[in-house]
Amino acid sequence: MMKRLIFTVLFMLSACESGFWGENGRGEMCPVVQILRDNAYLTQFVNYKETFQINIDGYEGYCYYDREAERYRAIIAPIFKVKRLAPSDETEVRFSYYTETVKGAPEYLGKKTYYVTVPIKTGERETYYKAAPAKVFIPSEKGYDYDINLGLWLSPEEAHYNHRTFDINYRYTEE
């Protein structure tokens, strides 16, 4: 009897699982969100000193049918890790991220930029921040065969610096 009860509970939990990737319980499929490593991290400079490192640490999301727009939407809330690299009196870190669709019908293609301000206490060395959700229209006929890119918006100088220092995990330095 106990085995049957445990099996039933496990079955119900797995049936209720409806993550962002795959069927969401209503037969609808959600797209894959790709975090491309080239644009997943950023080192900010203030007065020519490395001050903050920002990384996309992950995201939370889901899909739903928007009745007003009569289209499906993916909701993506990126989670950022902001690390202070040197002492400073900065209490806010500002940066931008984007969502981009690169294939599909023309009305679904494009890149949209979102602006983020992360509060960080003066003595705090590291913080995690979940941004306000981005809303992306997705074609109903594509479902899971539709990719959404998620990345940090980088200036040409920042992109060049990223390519020179690929995936360096900076440490806090006292000066």
C-alpha cells in the first residue's frame, strides 16, 4: 500500500511539472531560450578601473496565450549576478539586456532592449537580481522549434574586452 501511495504522489508531481521548456499542460510548446556566452557577461569600467562584473546567471519563464493580442507569448525573467570588483561608493549598477528572435515569420523577428538598475549596498561584494519579465511573441505553429536569444547589450569596446578576457572570474581587490 505504501509503495502505491509513493508511486501515486511521484506520478502526480511529475504530471504537474510544466517547466518553461516543453509542454505546459495544455499541449502548448514553449521555445528554447539560449544564453550565448559571448554576450552573457560584462565587465564595467569606471575611471578606467574594473568596477563591476555582470553575468546572466539564468532565468525564469513560462508561456501563455495572450487573448488581447491573440498570440502566444513567452515570459522571460533573467537572473543576474552582479559582482563588485573593487571598492567604490556606487550603490546602483546600470546595464541593458536584450531578447532576440532570429528565425521565423517576419512579424516575430527582432531584437528588443531592456534597461536594468540593480541596487547594491556599499559594502556588498556580490548580489543576485531578477529583472522584470520580458515579453516575447512566439508563433503558435513553431512552438518548441523556435529559439529566443538572451544576452547583455555590449558596446563595441565592451565586446572587444570580453573577447580578450573570455570567462575570467574576477576577484575583489582591495586598493
